[in-house]
Amino acid sequence: MSKNINMSKKISQTKQKDKILKFILKSMIQYQQLNNIKGQCIDNAQYYRDCISNLPGNIEVRAVICRGWRRKQREGHRKIVNTLVQVCGHLVVVYDNKIIDPSYEISKLKPNYYFTVKDFAKRTKKKLSKKEVKNHLDFVKNAEKINQLRWTQTVPLFCCQEYYNNQADYVDKCVF
């Protein structure tokens, strides 16, 4: 009997955890969309990691190469144009082996993610330029620095303290 109670308690905790993860992510994406935020994946990944770092589970910020399709309607036309977008410098959060992209600009593309240059080349049959490889490796270093921070250290390492704080204020308002 106690085994069943423990199992249902675990399921309830998992559902609660999933709700928290989704709510924070939804609030972040909403903030970025409303404010037309672009190019802030480092702050986004660090902020999301900071928000969820006290939850049980494995949390890690990772650098990725992403490829996805931007759908855009041409001005004055009905036709929708699909454009392939490739980003070789982007950070995501990996939580219990699930990729979570806290950046609206990229997540809206519904991209494929590649953790290594080798994986990218193998799966896409494409080569990256030296500049793209260097950019990805720079983001690998950024991810390592973020991962070395203790979860109580929430000062953004790289980009913009003001953006980090404004997004945090928005998410707090949504939560409370």
C-alpha cells in the first residue's frame, strides 16, 4: 500500500514540477515576444537555469547549433515564404535530458538542435565555416562558465544585467 502512495506522490510532484517549468518558460517567451527581444540567449539560458536550479533533476546549459524554418508572409502578398535559418551560437537548457529553449527568437523556428559540430555534419551532411565553428566553440565556453556558477549566484555573466532583471520582474509579476 505505501508503495502506491509513494508512486502517486512522485507523479503529483512531477506534474507540479512540469507546471512550474512550463509557466516560467511561457512567461519568459511572452516577455520576449512583447518586447521584441533578440540575441539574448545567454541571459535567457542563465535566467531559466537560475529559476529552476533548486528543482530536483539534472540541469545544464548547453551550446547548440540550430536549424529551423522561419515562415514569413511577404508584404502585400498572400504567399508565405519559408527561409532556412541556421544559428551556430545559441544556448539552451537541458533538464533531465530534455532540451528547453528559453529564447523566443529561436524556439519559434521549431529547430533541430545539434550539440557538436560532428553531430551537425553527420545529421545534415553539411559543413560549417571556420567562423561558424569558432562561434559555436565560444558558446560552449560560455555554457561551461554558466554551469560552474552555484545556483545562488544569479548575476548574469555576459550580456545585460538590465535585461535579465526586467525579464525577472515580468516573470515574477506573472507568478505572483
